[in-house]
Amino acid sequence: MSGVLLLALEKIEHEYVLFGVAGFVALAAFVGLILVPAVGAYGRLWEKTAAGVLSLFVLAALVLVGIVLGLAVVYYYNDISNLINGT
């Protein structure tokens, strides 16, 4: 069974592994820097739940901003490249 797993892992490109690690680091940073302090700031269960739900809205907003900026870079890549190269 482990041989099949190793064979499957060998087929994964390095970029996907790096993206996975970057996603995990970003999620860990969100949990450690936003979710835990927001939930820990309140005492009652309903307040903790509300803080957790609102933190998920913050996560969604951050993901949406990242997607929009990424799409803008992809769309305007030629213009950005020309601006950087001075042509």
C-alpha cells in the first residue's frame, strides 16, 4: 500500500506542493492572528460563535481580494512587464 502512495506522490508536481504549503501557512496565519484572538476576546459562547463567524467573513474578504489582485496581474501582465522593462 505504501508503494502505491509513494508512486502517487511522485506524480505531484513541485508547484502544487509549494502552493499547498503556502496555503497551509496562510491558513495557519489566519487562525493564529485573526481567529484565535477574536474568539479569545469574548467570554460567552454566543459571543465566541459570532466572533468566529465574523472572522470567516474576514477570511472570505481576504481570499476575494487575493483572487481579484491575481486576476488583475494575469490580465495586465504584458503592460506590467513592459512598464518594468521600460519598453
